Amino acid sequence: MLLLFILIIGGLYLGVFTPTEGAAVGAAGAFIIMAARQGFNWKLIRRAVFDGLVTSAMLFMITIGAMIFARFVTTSGMSGWIVKSIVGAGLSPYTVLTAALVVFLIAGCVMPAIPMVLLFTPLFYPIFITQYGMDPIWFGVIIVIMVELALVTPPVGLHLFAFQSLVKEDITTQELWQGAIPFVITDLIRLVIMVAFPIISVWLPQHMFN
């Protein structure tokens, strides 16, 4: 696991490959490690490929629908209308941000992470970046935190179902949700800290760019 981590993170920071390519490199590295430790277990490989295809097909269908909706929101002018309505209401930026995070949190309970980002980022980005002048890096970090929170938030957190499929012993859905609650609370605390102190998000990237 440590070797795989060094391979992916090291390659990203050295600029050898992009994050998207890093996913493929990580999959290839995991396959090589599996082959080195257990040999070419064709039954295990077939099962992994089949499960991966099923999961990918499901996520792609959801993602395609989300992209269609996002394009509709953009071309119909709905995003512009939402921006004008919110800005015209005279609310403070942090009040609007709180409302947006609540929307993300509720959506994360019933939607996978990628469609959630595709749906809501085109709506919220013009408000916080264009109208309120917030730091785009900070905004991106907040979105990533909300995505991570969505992945462990019952009842549709994808990480919860992935964990349930991996454990050997039977585990009830109620036990699964109860086990996720401490992680959800921890992520919420981290989110409040990042919103209250934006310098935590932008200090390191600013120094790296300089």
C-alpha cells in the first residue's frame, strides 16, 4: 500500500502524469502488486473486471444525466437567474455559502459525488467567485470536502457500500450507518474550520506558486 501511495502521489507532484492518468497508473500498480503477491489468479481478475465494469456503467449513466442537466442549466440561463436572485437579495456571502453547503450536504445523502459536483458547481461558482470574489482555490477545497463528506454520508455514500462489499462477516445497514456517523461529524468540524479560516486552504498553494 505504501509503495502504491508513493507511486501515485510522487508521480503527481513530479508532474509525470495528471490526476486522471494517475488513476490508471494506480490501477496498473495495484494489478502488478496483486500478481506479485498472489500470482495470476484469473478467477479473481475476472471478478474484479466484471465488478469494475458494472460500477463504471452505473456511475457513467448517472454522470451523463448530470452533465445533461448541467448543460440545460447553463444554456437555459437558469444559472444567471439564480446568481441575480441571490445577489439581489442582499444576503451576506457567508450566509449564501452556508445555504450552499447545506444543499451539498442534503444532496450528498442521496447522490453520488461526481454527479453532485457536476450539478451544483456551475450554479455556485459564478456566485462565490465572480460576484463575491472568493478565492477559487479555497472554493475548490470546500467542494472537495463536501464530496468526501458525501461519500461517507448515509444512505447513499458510495464508500459505505464499498466497505460493506469488502467485509467478510455480515453487517447490517444500521450498523454501517452508525459506524459512519463519527466520520461525518469529523468532516463537518473540518468543514467549519476551513470556512472560518480560509488561509488554511490557500497558504500552501500560494507559496508553491510563488
